[in-house]
Amino acid sequence: MKHIAILGSTGSIGQSTLEVIRHFPKRFKVAALSAHTNISALYKQIEEFKPDAVCVVDINAGLKLKSMLAPRKIKFFLRAHGLIEMVGAKRIDTVVLGISGSAALIPLLGSIESGKDIALANKEALVMAGDIIMRKVNKQKINLLPIDSEQSAIWQCLNGQDRNKLKNIYLTASGGPFRDLNLRQLKNISVVQALRHPRWKMGRKISIDSATLMNKGLEVIETMHLFNMGQEKIKILIHPEAIIHSMVEFIDGVILAQMSMTDMRIPIQYSLSYPQRLSNGKACVDFLKLKSFTFADPDFKKFPCLALAYQAAREGGTAPCALNAANEVSVASFLAKRINFLQIPYVIEKVLGRHRNIARPDLGDVLGADFWAKEEAARIISGLD
């Protein structure tokens, strides 16, 4: 039986992971859970799964939950450093990292240092500090198991293959909810419209990233680090059916694709059961009903976040970190209705234009770039009010 720690258990990835574990009670045991502030959902999870340990990052919410759990024998941790201490427990086999955004970086590094296998759903940490993370992964000789459907697809297609013979990687994208709109129509997009993804049920931030296609841009940088590929060999294809989750092309012209229904529980389950595959009773692809696959190039003019992500990928250094930080602030401002949809890439472009890149950053440089870019994005947005 594998003992699983879930960081970010009340979010979309965390809840889906618990559904998988619920389906396989003899194979997986919840060892630890964490949340930022949602203690009501976390309390219900503790009631059902009875973990050995729990962590709440927000101190006020954490102290409240601690009083609610007072009669129980459960190890309790607070704040971000508590996450790192919690995952160090010897009993934990795999850490599922479902924390969103840049907040995942330090817990990820701490989880790597603990020597545990990591099922990674967060892409922002790799965008910020991919070289640092992958060096630590290789040094610790742990498995970094991707949960994102696209990265899981690439990983599965490359299993047992000679990566030196890899020619191109194709990241597929549904195109988001605004694939068929023109640039003029995008200016008046509402938050509700942007959150309505046509294929996936996801958290608020990643839903907006999918609507701007920044999510795909972040995945390009993530793919570079996970699979040691240059950005020029990572192509994006709009695939509205979202059945092919990604493809890899080899030098002999052979292309391997991974296909499944759009259900995050499928890649999550494989990351937990790896190297085994388990039956899950989920719906399979019905090719007769599907009838056809369609593909198109992305429109970089209509979705400039993609071009900005490729620009940051080419520059390297702290540029991807600045890109990610500016995007986080811009998306939060859009969700708060402070800026419109088209101002998201505008702010990011301004931040990148003012950023002083550090070519070979250490962790301090990365954290400094993250702080600067968030402050700069906030200043630009204040000027737009």
C-alpha cells in the first residue's frame, strides 16, 4: 500500500486525487493533507480519510482548525514551513503537489529534499525555477511524475523510448472558450465567460490561463525542463476534441499519441499507480461517435500570451519567472474585475520589457525576480485604473 500526502487537498487536483484513492482503498492510504484557508472542506476530508498529519498554511485558519481537532491524535502543522516538515515523515511514499501558482515552489523543493516521489500538478514552479528543480530531482534520484494531462501524455509516450531520437513534441490545446471569437470580441469578455472552459473542470486561475492560452505557454516552458527539450522543438496544436492529450515525433517520422477522455482522474491515477496500470471503470473513447479529429495552428495575434511565453522561453534565466509572476497578478486583477481580458497580456508584456534578466539564477535570484515582477505588474495595473 502506498501512503500519499496531498498538498492542496481542497483544490480541484486534491479533490480528484481523493476520488482516485477512494476508489482504491486497498492500494492507497492518505497519510497527510494540507490546505491554505479552506478548513471546512479540509475538516470533512480529515473525517473521511483520517490522515496521520495535516497542515494549514494560513495561521488564523490553522489555529481554528487545530481547536476543532483538539480531541484527536493527529500531527498538526502550520504555515509553508510546516508543509516541508510534514512531508518529511518516513511513512509517506508519494507527495501529490496540487498547490497552485508560485506558492508551490518552496514546498516542491522541500518535498524533493525529503526524497519522496512527487506527483506534480503545478507547472508554475517549473516555469520559475526549472533548472534548479531538475538538478535537485536528479541529485535525489526521485521520480517526478507529471499529473497535467499533456505532460502525462508525453511521459507515457516516451516510456521505454530513446529520447535522443526525439524530433518534436506536440502539445495539444482545446483552444479554450474563445477559440472562435475575433480580437474585437475578446475585449468585453466577462469573468464568468472566461471561467467556462469547454472541456475541463478546473480551478479559477488555470481556467483563465486556458482562456488566454497562457496555460499552453507555461506548458511549453514546463515541457522544456521535464523532458530536456529546446522550445523550438515544442509545437502547439489546437485540437478542440481534447482526446489526444499530446504527441511525440521521432526522427524516423513515427508519431506516438496518448488518447483518453477528458478526466483529470486518469493521469492522477497513473501517477499514483506507476509503473502499474489499474482499471478504473471510466468511459473510454468511442471512435465511432467521435468520427474525426481536427487540428489548427494557434493564433498568436489573438492570444499574445502564447508569443510572450515563447519569448520568455527563448530568453531563459529569470525571464520565465517574471512572465509567470506578471501573469499571476494580471489574472487575479481580471478575476477582481480591475482590468479587462485583453489587458492581461498587455501588463505581462510591459513587465517583461522592463525586466533585467539574470542568465543563471540561483534560488535567491528567482525569488527576487518573482517579487519584483509582481510589484511591477501591480504598479502597471494601478496606472490603468
